[in-house]
Amino acid sequence: MNNNYQLIDQKFVKYADAEVYLLRHKKSGARVIKIANSDKNKTFGITFKTQPDSNCGTPHILEHSVLNGSKKYPVKSPFDQMLKGSLSTFLNAMTGSELTMYPVASICEKDYFNLMDVYLDAVFNPLIYNDPRIMKQEGWRIMLNSPVEMPAYTGVVYNEMKGYFSDPLRELDFRISQILFPDNGYGKCSGGYPLEITKLSQEQFVAFHKKFYHPENSYIYFYGDADFEKELDLLDRNYLCNYKIEGYNYDIPIQKPFNAPKSISCYYPATDDTNPDTDSFLALSFVAGKNTDTKLCLALDILADVLVFQESGAIRKAFQKSGIGSDIDVSFENSQQPVFTFIGHQCNAQDGEKFKNLILDTLKQVVKDGIDKNTITAVVNRREFGIREGNDAQKGIKLLFELIMPWLFDDNAIQYLEISDALAQLKKDIVDGYLEKVIEKYFLSNPHSLLTTLAPKAGLEEENEAKTAQQLADFKNSLTKEQIDQLIKDTKYLDDFQNAEETPEQLKCIPVLSKEDLNPKAEDLPLDIVKNGDTEILCRRDTTNGIVYCNIMFDARTLDFEDLPYLSLLGELLVKLDTEKYDYETLDNMFKTYTGGVSTFPNIYAKQIDKVKTCFPKFNFSTKALTENADKALSLLEEVVLHTKFDDRRRIKEMIIRIASQLESEASSMPFYYVRNRADSYYDKASYINEYFEGLDYYYFIKEINDNFDTRADEIVNRLKKVYKQIVNKAYMKFVVASEQDDREKVLALYDGILKRLPADNAPLKEWTINPTPKNEGFTGSSKVQYVIKSYNFKDTDFKWTGAINVLNKILSLNYLHNAIRVRGGAYGCFAQIGIDGAINFASYRDPNLTETLSVYNNVAEFVNQLDITPDEMLKYIIGTISGIDQPMTVTQRTNAAVTRYINGKKIEKIQKIRDEIINTTVNDVKTAVDILKAFADKGSVCVYGGEETIKTNANLFDKILKLTK
């Protein structure tokens, strides 16, 4: 062991399947942990405890900025260079309420050490001290291009957080933290509150780095099979040896508890379709103990399930009966002082006290009666299953996320990896009423609580925009002519900096891999095809830790096209309704007791032959279980497949109300997902179908039947019955199983029993008329930024797609669009995708611009035509492309990929051919796409989500303008 470190503790931890070492660097004080096992996906992370002292977003802006050049790697963005040319399986950085984290992972050891060194130099030796342009680019700046214009705020984080706070639930979370933690940094917004970000100065920015980015305040994490001595040596020799312990106190003060519960009312911007009587959020929050109390945190997590997420949850049932709102949720923030919050959706702002009393009265009854032991057993069994499964493609990242929060507040870190021991102790204590004691102490007798009402307010967005505009106008009016001229020069100076490309000589400092570091072989994912009569059983042999993964797959083409949204609704209702043997609460408990999860859902496979795309929509009944429970799991699944009842209309109505609320919340918080699929649906058959499974058309369908359920109840229930009966059809089904080889026969025998009991209906598959239609749509909402998508399809052209186009996607995303839209335009992100199926899709998200972004898209052909990059630079893009393909997968992901390949007819020979084309890509290969990119610019369709004023100002771009949420 390296003598520059002190070994604090060493222990084998079964949960991590690893020998774990806990160390302290003697000179610098840095904390180090190594989880040493045989996992080839090596993981490194360095984390700093960084509590903000304002709402300026200093920790978040620093997270972005330190990755924009360092002493050893003095280029504009070593992070982006590594994205281009690394074999990383994980490469990111993130800011939390009390930490800033820089994690990376790679299977390639050479790449792993390269990434580690780039990140360490970035955090300890960034260029931010001498180059204020970095903070202006990544954080915020005032932009002015001419004396007659009005100045404007921009910056990557500024625009990101404008988009972030477009979601009312983020506003709710911020307001709750403000009140619960008035005396420490948890009451501040570490990401940055948009109206406050512009108060951050360069001096405050660098002072924050100097204070917090010291090894004494660092938590350094190693995981996997890399040489531990080499890791320690690089860390000490290149970085930690240059620092000494300074004795600064980085502790975060504990917030003193309140003497009495508090309540607040706050607001979010209303849109034209917001209902002031039913679109408020109600939240009841409790500060509960400390996160170093593992048993308590496990108990609170379990209580979230037991009280709300379980269908039999006492709080859920009481809320549904009360009529206060459409849905109830729980947020559990496991920070230094954990916060447990009950959240009511689509409520009346006047019902705050009613909401609070409902929860407290129900909790009192729960404590009096005791929690149902079957419910507790089911929830605890599900937790134990998750520990046994360990089914995570990024185990190193997962363990880092689980470990880091308690480690920040307790140097005895190894104990927090022994989750199995903590859960076993909790199971014993639950028998003695521990959960009821937690409810009594931390909910019923806890004065450190808060009732929050977040209500829509008409005109609030206009008020905020007017305030910002006035602020900028006053600023400009305060400037002399000379100062205005200087601001224009500064704007151009930064623009020139952003436009300037680094030379090959400058980029030589970035560590690179060679073509020899690439695995030339594509990964095969073989399936064994077993026939049972006319039914195919797709078997995948894998290392599953004694777990079997089962899927019963039916062909959705037995339905009429108009029934597709009902099929998606069916997927959300199944397992939530009574069956012939069980009521839905018992069924929910039994699935949690005997399985690791169950899901019912539609999805789409597609095969393209001679430019003709054929879609294979399927409906899936899927579960996973320990081998010894496989018979029980499949018996329960069969009960759902064959014996679900649809006669409880009250329950169906209740579920549709909940689904509508959840979809509206998703549309508000994740608009990018919806508009991207919408844009694809203009040209692509699979995306067109997917609109009715999980896109905007499905959301609008749910909204309509929710609004009119009482008058349409008979029709809705009858359609669900019809779809259910038609979809369960032995003639067009497949079974899928992933297991250890020795467990396969048991599952096949169980499948055989199910198959014999399935109805056989030889009704013909329906011929659907699917005609995607190009169009231009603008969607409005309360967003302060835009999500700008442009799509096209080249399938009717003579263009021949090759693997080289995957490399072009990387070039366009990380070079052309990144520089123009993120760096210069201030958007949070962007990408380009030109697919083998003909789809072309360019997208930006949290983007302050609209027409400027479309102009960038439309000039892409010229960029590609003039592309002139060195072989070394091309190799970077090739490596980055292969990295995106060679990501680690879970058992489920490998099985799904294998099934997709089989149904889509994608053989390993074709996959290998594409890989060969990627590895041998030249500049001329990517330039073959120029003509289709010209067609994309001339004929492509536009789909944009943004603020109402921005969309309507650019109405000429759209055939139709719609509200995203109705």
C-alpha cells in the first residue's frame, strides 16, 4: 500500500462483492475509498462538499466551468474532447444541494486512467482564475450586438435553469427547501434560480472554487478491477502531494428544528388553460433525522411505498376517497437532514388544511391499528430482491450514488455499503413496531414540518419577464457611450473565442487512444429458439444470479388501429384491477412478495427491407423472480393475462384520473420527449404508432376520456374488454426467457402449462393504413426556453446509408451543433441523428433561441461539404462512436437487444459490417450525406415547444400552433 496514505479500514462487503479499502491521504487530507472487485467497468469519481451561500448557482456554474480547460489540458473543453474520443461508459458531472460530483467509467484501462487525469486536473487546476470568458459562457453574461439593440441575458446554466424552473414541481421543491432550511445552504438553490444567477460576480465565482475545491474537502472513489496501486500513485504524485491540510471546517450546520409547524403559499406562472380551482399543488413536508441513520432512511423509503406507492397504501386510499386532488406522490430527499414530502396534484389551493389534516389523521389511524404485516413483507421482499439481483449496468456508479451522501457526513463510509445487514436489522425491528414509531416521532410529533400551497397565478410570467426587461433597460441606460461600445466589443470578443477552433498542435495535450484500443468484433447476443407447437420461445442464456426473466408477448395487429390508445391504457390498468382470484390490493402485495416486478406495456419492433418499413407492435406481460418463486410468479402473471376483471368502474375512473395527472406532469417536466417523438411521427411509421402508445396523441386521448368518463363509461369499459380479449391470442404470441442454463427447463415447463390454457383465436392480423404526414407544429406552454426539433426521412432517395454516418452523427453533435447551439447559442444541449431507417432528426433542448437554431440546422450541408479534419481527429470521432455502441448492459437490456435483433431480422453479420464501416470511416465517407442534408434543410419539418409569446411571434414557421397540455 502506498505509504502516503493511511489505511483507516478494510473489509469484504458482500453487497458489492468486493474488498473495500478506506484511506486518508496523509499530507492533503483527501478521503479515498476503493471497492476492489473483478468488474471490468472501472469507475472513478471525485466529489466535493459544496453548499451554496446564495441562489446564484455558483456550485452548478463551477461544475460546468472547471471542465473548460485546465493547466495540463489548456484547451477550451477537455471534457468535450474526451466525449469525442474516449471509450467511456459513463462521463458526466452533477451538482446537488450539498455536493458537486465528477464521475467517469470505462472498460478500457488506458482510457480509464486518461479520464481520471483529465478530471483531476480540471477540478484542481482549472483555467477559470485567469479567463473570465469561461464563467460568462457557462454561467451568465449580458449580450449586446449593437447600440440600438436591447441587451439580453444568456449563458448555458442561465438558460438551463430557466427551462428547469418551467416545471412547477421544481418551483415547489425550491420553496419547500427555502422555508425548511433558513439557516444553512439547503435553503438555497445550488443549481441557480434564474432571477438570481445574474448577481454572481467573477470574484465570488473563483473564491468559491478556492474555498471548496481542496483535497481536504474531497471524497475520492475507485471501483472495479483497475490496479489500485497505480490509482493511488497517480492521485498522489500528480495532485495530492501539492497540497497540505489547512484545517478549514467544511461541515454543514444542522438546521435547528422549528418550534411549531409552518405553512406558506407561493405561485407558479399560469397559462391560458390552467384552471385556478384545480391546478394547485399541496405539499406536507417533514425534516426527519439524519441520513447517517441507515435504518431510519430505509424505514422512510419503505414507508413511502407502504403509505402511498402501494395500491393498498393508507394515505393513497384516503386521498382518493377525499376528492382533494387527482393523484398523490411522495418525495424523499436523503440529504444530511432527510426531507419526506407528501404531494397532492391538481388540488384546490383552499384545501391546504384539509390536505394536512387528512394525512395526519390517516397516520394516526395507521399507528393505532398497526401497518398490515403482509404489506410490509411485500415491500421488504422487493428491497431484498433488488439487492440480490444487483442488475445494474453501471454498478460502480450506482454504489457511488448510494455511498456518497452518508459518506459526506460520516468518515466511517464502509458501513453504508452493508445495506443487506441494515435491512436485516430493520426487518427484526419492524416486528416490534419500528415503522409505527417512526411515523409517531417524525410525522405526528415533529414540529419541523411545512404545509406548502403552490398555486397558478395569471400574469406571473409576464411580470417576471417585464422585471428582467426593465432591469436590462436600466442597466443600458446607466452606461455611457464608451461603456456601451465596450460591451459590444466584449460580446464580439467572447463570440470570437467561441468560434475559434483549436489547432491540431493545441489538441495534442489531450490523451488519446489508438485504433488498436478498439475491439474490432461486434458483440453477438445469441438466442436459442425453442418451438412449442406453433409458438416460438426465445431463450437467452445469461448470468442472472439465480433470477429468471419472463415475458409473454402478443401481437397487437389483432386490433383495429383505432384501438391502439386503449391498448396503452390497458397496459397501465392491468395489475391495478381485480382478477377472479384476487382483489387489486392483494395482487399488488403478492407481486411484490414473489417477484422483482411486473409490467404490462406495448412496444414496437420494425424491419426495413428495400426502403419499406414493416412494424410489429407487441403487447408484453413481463416479470422477473427468483428461480424458486418462478412458478408463483408465472401463476400470478397468468392470472392477469387470463382473468382480469373490468367491472369496477369506480376503480377504472380512479386510475384514469391518476394517469391523466401523471401524464400532464410528465408533459410539463419532460416536454422534449414528447416533441421529439412527435417530430419523428411526421415521417416514420413506428413513431406514428408510438404517438398512440405514449406520445402526445395518447396524452390527448387520456385527457379526453378523463374529462368525459361519466358520459362515456360504457363505451370505454367495453372497448377495454374488447382489446383485452383480442390481444390475448395464442396464434400470434412469443415467449421470452432469460435465465441460467440450469433454470431454463423449469420455466419452459411453466410456459407450457400457460400455453395450454391460452385461448386460440385464428383471427387474421389487421392491415393498418399508416400514412405519416410531414407538417410543422408549434406547441406552447409556460416554458422560458425552447425545444427545437427538425426532422426528415431520406428513405425515398438513392442515398446508401453506411456505418460512417454514425460517425457523422458524432461529428455533427459534438462539433457543429455543440459549438453553434450550446457554446455560442447558450442552449443546454443538442444532437443530430441520421438513422439507418432514413430518419434525420436534429434537436436542441432548453434553448433560448428558435430561428437561430433552425438556421444552424439548415446550414449543416455546407458544414459537411467543407469538412476538413485530420486523420487523428477522425479517429477521435470513431472511438467516440464505438464507445456509444459498446455500453455495458443489464440482463434485461441484453435480452431486449437480442429479441429486437431477432424480430427486426438484424443478424450479427450486418451488425459487424456496420462496425467495420465505422472503424474505417474517412472524411469522404461522411461527405456522402451532403445531398440528403440539403434535402433535410429544404424539405424537413419543424416541431417546437416553447413559451407562448415566442411560438406566436414565429407563427409563420408553423402550420398549426397547439397547447402542449390541454
